[in-house]
Amino acid sequence: MRSPKTWLLEKRYRSRLLIVLLLTSILNFMDRAILSAAIEPMRREIGLSDAQIGLLQGVAFGLVYALLALPIGRLAERFSRKVMLACSTLFFSLMSALCGTAGSFGALFFMRAGVGAGEAAFLPPTVSLLSDHYPPERRSSAFSIINLGSPIGYLLGSMVGGTVVALWGWRTAFYLTAIPGVIVAILLLTLLTEPPRGLVEGKAEDKGPPPPLRAVLSRLWGFRSFRHMLAGGAIALAASYAHAQFMFPFFARSQGLSPQMAGVAAGLVGFLSISGGSLLGGYGVDYMRRFDIRWTNWMPVFGLLLASILYGSAYLSHSIALSAAGAIFGGMALFCFYAPTFGNVQNLVPPRMRASSIGLMSLVFGILGAGLGPTSAGMLSDLYAGNSFGADYKTLCIAGKTTGDMLQRCQSASAQGLRLALASMALLYIWSAFHFWRASRTIREDLLQP
């Protein structure tokens, strides 16, 4: 028996749902881009090392984001998902604005942890909502639309954030993030309707408690394809988050662009690469899966191998044009894995396990991807810079008090260290591709399980 709320499956409402969730996604990623745009003046004012910069987006943001994702996923099986999204949007926008008051690394670390806590409540409710409105064969493409929030958010955050930082300072850029957060929270509450779970499958909603976490873990871990997609996605995101976090500093420091131009370059690279890759991965896989379901993993394999070559070339090149082109096409190839992976996992579990499954994925992706990726890249950058400098780089350069020839030496070492660190991170995509290839060997059988 179908739910009386079948109007929620009409094209008009589903378009409204996609637009509001896309706006929420844009806001999530704008905040991360603004941090990147503010890094260079923040680094000089407060005296931050690249390792500390990596910790702000890695451990402070990523670890908290990851640890809360699974509990939030469990809550999303019980409570209104649109209300959870509205509350999380208000909270992370407030914490982001408070970053503008920080005067030390410790204060920034605490505020970024708060941002991570707020943003952790975005993905599980969002993917669960989409799966109640779209059938299995359209979930990858629907999620690819929401994932456009990443490139659009990075573009707006990098360009607008870079301009605000240049004109009024990095603190003002953070203060302004509170305004769109309030607007988007109101849209979530007024324009969306909480659907019955399992609506698109025509199932009556189960009003009882959701399956226990142990049952969710047991079902997912029983699929060999899931284990390899989880490993492959975490490894790919470790490199991806590192590249996203340090893209702005790379153009400013290693390619010598002004803050405004570095913001434009980083924003355009993020917009073109992630949007192209998300749409290609989402719509391309939903088309190719009609011929063979294994294309949901084969396409990520090809994309990740190509991404390793293109990203490595981009960061080792001293040409701004070649670096930008390599990062754009590398990102397009890379993000062919993202939407198909979330689509496959949603198709492996019943409706009352969907938010929990995304929470579990976010836990692993957050710790290994958002947590360790930028942190590892920052540490590698300091290591390579120290080797290039040939002396006590940390003491002489990081505090930012040097002048004259010593300042030039420090800047050169810092630029070279970041270049080599980002190129090294691109090698992780080869490892990730191996896991998606292994997942392709069993995904067809796993999706047939009741």
C-alpha cells in the first residue's frame, strides 16, 4: 500500500528538494573555502605552521565531523531529518563566525571543531532524504546534483572570501558566514516536508525503532564490495581533502599569485573539476549501469588512475596554466567515484538503515579522509620545506619574523615543500583504484542480496 504522501514524488516537489539541499551543501563547502582563503594572512598574524593549518581542517574539523557522523546517522533514523539539517546549519554557521574572534591556534582549533560538529549532521539526513524520493537507478545522479554544492561552495568561498580578506581582513570573512546560515535554515524548515521512510519503494513506513546498530554493521560488513568501496573512498578522500585545503596556498605561495587571483584560480579549479566529475560520475554511471552494474566501480577505477597522473603533473609544473589544467581534469577524473559509491551503499540496505550506513561511511571517511589527509599533507610540506631550507626551518621561518634574504629563502623553501607534498599525496589515488577494482568483482552479487 502506497503512502498518501505520493505528491512528494512529483517533479515539482523533488526539484524543490534538490534546490534546498543544494543550497545547504553550498553553505557547507563555502565555509571550508573561506578558511583556505584566510590561511595566508592568518598564518602570518598568528604564526601557524603548515602542520597546524592541516590540523585545523584535519583533526579539528575532520575528526570531530567523523566521530559525530554515526551517532547523527542513528538519530536521523528516528527524528525529522529536515529539522536536524536546519539546526546543524545554524550551529556550524555560528561557530564559523566565531572563528573571526580567535587570537591563537588553540582558539581556532576549538572553533573549527565546532564547525565540524555542525557539518556532521548534513550528509546522513540528506542522503536518507534523497533515497526516499528517488529509485535505485536514479540515486547516483540525484546525489551528484547535491554534490555540486562542493564546487559551487568552493568557487564562491574562494572568490568572495579572497576578496573580503583582501579588502577587510580575514576576520570579517568569517563574521559574514552567519548571514546565509540563517537564511538557509529558514528555507529548510518552511519549504521541505518530512517524507515517510521507504516512500519511493511504496512501502508502509515502519513506525517502530530502527534496526540496532549491530544489525546495520553486520549487513554492511558482510558485503565484500562495501568493504573495498569504504577503503577506496577513504584513501581517495585523504588526498582530495589535502588538495582542496592547500589549493589556495599552492597558487599563492608556489605559483606567486596575489590573494585575489589565487582565490579566483582555486575557486575555478574547484568548480570545474568537482562539478564535472560529480555529473560525469552520477549521470554517467546511472547510464552505464543499465549495461553492466559493475560500471559503478569500473568508472571510479579509470578515473582514479587518471587523477593520479594529472594531479601529480599539476603540482610539479611551474606553469600556472598547466597546473590549473591538470588540477581541473584531475578533479573531474577523481570525482567519478563519489556519487556512485554513495548510490551503491544506499542500494545495499533497506530504508531504515540508510542514514546509519551514511553515518558509518562518514565516520571512516572523516577520520581517514578529512582528518588525516590535510594533516599528513601539512606535515609533509613542513618536512620537505625543512629539507629544502637546509637549516632550522621551524625556528627561522614559521614565526614569520624574518626579513631580507632570509625571508626569500624561507618563502622559496615553503613553496617547494608544499609543491612536493601535494604531488606526493596524488599517489594515493592508485591505491584507491585497486580497492574499487576489487569491489567490482562482487558488487553484482551483493546487490542481489535481499
